[in-house]
Amino acid sequence: MNRRIFLSSLLFSKPATAKSLQVAVLETFDLNGKSFGMLVHHADAASRQDFATWLQNNPKSTTRIRTRTGLQTQAVVFRVRMCFGRALIVLHEPLQIQERDRLLVEWKQNGS
């Protein structure tokens, strides 16, 4: 790759944009009152297909998880293959999360 192509790719490429989906917590995996992991699925019927498609395209993803109260942490999301539309979220830092809570899963997607 020459300098001209390299510089033009930097100038004309679109920046990464933040994308997000809301999920509902089905089960939490707690230790000492803090959740380290949770099993989730789509938050509502309207987002079911979007969440399923995202999971199929990103079976292992590093994301940011945000609670309704604004608490957030990095997490890894794993698609659970045996349960359609379900994901296992493993948090980098524990949070207080309960079953039936709604969370926002955020990730960066490169522009095209």
C-alpha cells in the first residue's frame, strides 16, 4: 500500500459509530450480592430479530453494558447456541443487577 492510498483511507473512512440494543435479564450469576454474569434475551418483540441477527453475526463480542441507573462496565457477550436468541454476558466488573432488569448493550461498529 502506498502513502497516497493509506492517507486517503484515513481521510475518507467513516468513524466507528456506537450501536446498542436493549436486553432483558433472565438469570443472574451472583457472588456476595453482585452480578458477575447474566443470561439475557431480547427486551421486547420488536427487537427480537435485531438481537438474534446481532448474536449470529457476533457470537463472541466485547461490549459495554449500561444499567438503567447509569452504571456501566465492559463485558463479553457470548451467544448461547442451544437457546435461540439468548446470550451469556460476563462482566469485567460486578454490578448490582436483578432478574427482569433491562440493560443496554453497546458496541462500536465501523462506518461503511
